[in-house]
Amino acid sequence: MGSFLQIIKSVTGYLWGFPMLVILLGTHLYFTIRLGFIQRRIPKGIRLSLSKKELGDNGISPFSALATALAATIGTGNIIGISAAIAIGGPGAVFWCWMTGVLGIATCYAECFLSAKYKVKGTDGSYTGGPMYVMEKVLHQKSAAVIFAVSTILASLGMGSSVQAHSIRAAVQVQYPASSSIIGIVAAFLVGAVILGGAKQISKVCTYLVPLMSLFYFGGCLLLIWINRAYLGATFAVIVRSAFTSKSVVGGLAGTAVMVGMRTGISKGLFTNEAGLGSIPMTAAASRIESPVKQGLISMTGPFWDTVVMCAITGIAIVSSMLREPEMYAKAADDQLCFLAFAGLPVNGSLLLSISLVLFAYASIIGWSYYGECAAQYLWGKEKILPYRIAYIAAVYFGAVMSLDAVWTVSDLFNALMALPNILCIWMLRKVIIRETRRGIETKIKC
């Protein structure tokens, strides 16, 4: 078993190493250029997502679809992931993470456009879709669709459920010596109470949970930045400078090469916003918006909020705190930089951060359950969703009580098996995306 896991680690490390960075970043750059820097239409996407006008008779609201996607993407990676990126790659990693988020907006638009265009209407009037439907119905690649769907289910049970439940346990036990079993039971109950109600219940909870938890954490970061306001100029300077220079020493940390900072920042950015992974398009397909161009504009605001805003604000809060009290960070663990930063708040910063971690992880569990449901429905039909939900709830419990090193590794592999066929899909249909987007923006959407 040990040797088999080592093989998996090697394969996963290769897939998520330089090749995947080149594929994803290249895709981001291509669609950014070919779609005329569609990122400049983010304000339009935000306005559409908040619009009360219902465009269509069925499906969930545009904001609910976006909130469900954000529930899955705004997770512990926005906190612990950025902390690790700065520790490993230096402050310059924040810059490259931010740039990756900006470029990833274009890929997110492209994949969500396709799923919105080729979504399927059910007998109950609801919509479903995602890359697997596009692969089968448009490209006639059934085997690729099945690989994507199976990988989505397995990734949801691993990274989406078990790993996030493990994060909840860790965050709770930082504050209280609670039993892992009790935490697992409570977490499984709270998740079950939502996902057993189906897609509409999931979207309803996410509609309220995502804004509240984001504002809660965002407020803590802003307070921390205000406390460190005297160091903001130096913070931005060192983030930009260390992104392009080979020497950067902040808070006593050893300087890192530019390539390390780039690789770390880009990989964290790619991982946290999920642009190109194929997950966000499933929520885009469920929306009642009839125009795939409009739905693409709404969905692409996801990476904006997740990476361009949340990851950036986390990075600024940490780096400014490092400049204010450098001696505290000299020998800090990779995942502790954010905890040290929040310790500088006049309130109980550790408790505030732990609550944020619990909320983010819980939201990710709910969001990823929807992705798994979409894949299960594609493979086995709507009647087989209940067994999947039960397995998902069980995975929440086991994730809270077990060690998850192997689950992390296997989940990364399944994420790669989602990303690769999805990216191939949008490349094969790139002419459709570009042609119809240009036509739609010119004739229908006055941005």
C-alpha cells in the first residue's frame, strides 16, 4: 500500500507540477487575449449577478448559482494556502497568486459559457449541466465525460468532504479540546440537514452563508490592515519587488528565488479559484439565465472574489503584519503566518480566524456536494443521488476522525483528472466560445 501511494504521489506531483502550470496558465492567457481582455467586464458581471430580474422561468437565481460556486472555492486555501505560499515563495507569491486570479477569469468565463449554452432541462423544469454533458453531446467523447464525472465524485468525497471536515476538526480543537467523534457527528448532521434538501436547498443556504462568512473574515483582515496602515506602502513595495527580484527577506525569512515565488503563487492561485477545473460550470448550468454570454460574465466574477479580492486581502494582511513585527515570523511554520497575524487584533484574533476556517470549510463541503450530485446524476440518473448524499455525509464524519494524508494525495490526482479533459474540451470548442461571445457582446449586451 505504501509503495502504491508513493506512485500516486509521484504521478500527482508531476501532473500538478510544471506541466499543469503551463497548461492552465497558457489557457488563461489565450482566452484573455482572444476574448479581448474580458476581465474588464467584471463590473457588468457583478451587476448581472445582483440583478433582481429573472431571465427565464426555471432554475436557480444567478446570485444563488454564483454563491454555490463561491461556497466551494472560498475555502481554507484562501487562509492557510496563502500563508503557506508566502512562507515558501516569499511575499512575491502574493503578486503571482493575484495575477493568476486575474487571468483565470477568462478561462472561467469560457468553461461556464459552454455549460450554460449546452445545459439540459429536466422534466421538473430545473437545469443541469457541466463539462461532462458538453463532452458527450457536443464533442461525442463519452469516455472523457465518464472520466470527468467519476473523478468529480471521488474528488468531492475526498477534497470536498473529508479534507474540509478534517480542517473543521483542527480549527475547533485549536480553541476547545473537543472529541473528534463529536465534531464529526455535528459536522455530518449540519451538512446532511442542507444537502438532503437537494440543489435548491444547497443554493438557498449558500446564498446567505457565503456573503456573511466572507464579510466576517474580510472585516477581520481590514481591521488588521488598518492596524498596520503605517506599513502599507512598504507592504505593496515588497510584494511587487520580491515578485521580480531573487532576494527578498521579510520578517527574518530566508530570501527565495523568483521562480520559487512564481511557482508557489501561481499554483496556489490556480488551486484556490478552480478556473479550468470544470467544477464552477456545473453551477452555471443550473442558473435560470438564458444567455450563455451573460451567465459566463456572472460566473467569471467567482475567481475575482475568490482570488483577486480574498486571497489578495489575506496576503496584504499577513505581509504588513510581518513588517510590523518581523521577529515573530522568523521561525514560524508555513501554515501559522495567518494565525500570528490575527493575534495582532485587539479582539480574540485566534478565535475569529478559527470561526472563519470552520465557516469556509463548511461552505466548501456544501458547495462540493452539489458538484458530486451533478456528476452522480449524469452517470446514474436522478434516482441515484440519495445514495451519493449518504456516502458524502459519511465522508464528512470519517474526515473529522481520520488522518488524511492519503486522501489529500488521491484528491489531487482526481482534480487533475477533472482539469485535463475539461481544458481539452474548451480548447476544442474555442472557436464557438470566441465567435458567440463577440457576437453576444456586440449585439445583445451593452457593457
